[in-house]
Amino acid sequence: MALRLEDIELIKQLKHRYCRFLDTADAAGLTSVLAPDVVVDYVGATYHFHAEGSAEVVPLLTAAFHEDFVGVHTVHQPEITVHDSGESAEGRWTLTDWAVDLRTGIETSGACLYRDEYRRIDGEWRISRSAYRRLFEKVAKLDPLPDFPARYLAEKAQRPEI
């Protein structure tokens, strides 16, 4: 039992790192948490993002999180099952997110139900499949645009070392 609890905690940390790397457009970080053959399938009211392989997924995700983008993704209520082999697992999460694209003036917020699969690769847990469907999505055109005096991705574009 203790081994399974350790695996569950490691998978929770993996998912939280994924969200942090996503929000900070950290390509190296995203690559480190995804299996090379990862499959991603995210469905919202205004988009359907499907990609396969970390070489395709990572550039597409990081391109969406540009210097004029602000947002946050948080995951809650994990339900993680480690399979008997101890080499694979699956998880369900609730996601709440909020984002503003200052280039388009679009604000998006909502909640999703994630269903993920994980695989142990070289002793480390990796996300091998990640999918969600929206519980709800709110999209609004902002006019005027809000002022964000602190914006991590804008600062990162100016000083890539942060």
C-alpha cells in the first residue's frame, strides 16, 4: 500500500508541474513531464485541440501561451488509480482555468473534467494521454482591455532567463 501512495503523490506532483509548465510556456518542462508518444485531446466549446507525440504537442502548447497571454490552470480533486503492474496509472481531475489573450481581447474561463493516463518511463512517471471535456466555458470579448502591470510571459519574452 505504501508504494501505491508514493506513486499517487508522484503523479499528483507530475500533474501540478504540467499546469505550471503550461502557464509559463516552459517547453523543456513540458517535454520532461510528457511521454514521447503522448496523445492530447482537449475539447472546449470554441476549440478541439488534438495532437500526438511530444514533438508535436509541446510546440503547439507553448505557441498558444505567448507574451500577450495571461492565464492560470489549476487542477483539483484527483482520483488516481495505479494499476497492478505499478508501471501505469490513470487519473481524473477537475480543472478550473482563466485566460485572457490581449491580442484578441478574448477572455476564456471555465471548468473541465480531465481523464489522464500515466506510464512509468525510466523510473519516472510521465503523462501518456491527457484528455478533457468542458463542464462549462465562458468566452467574452473584453473592451476595454484590462491592464496587467505584472505579466510573467511578457517579462519572459524580455528576459528569457526568468
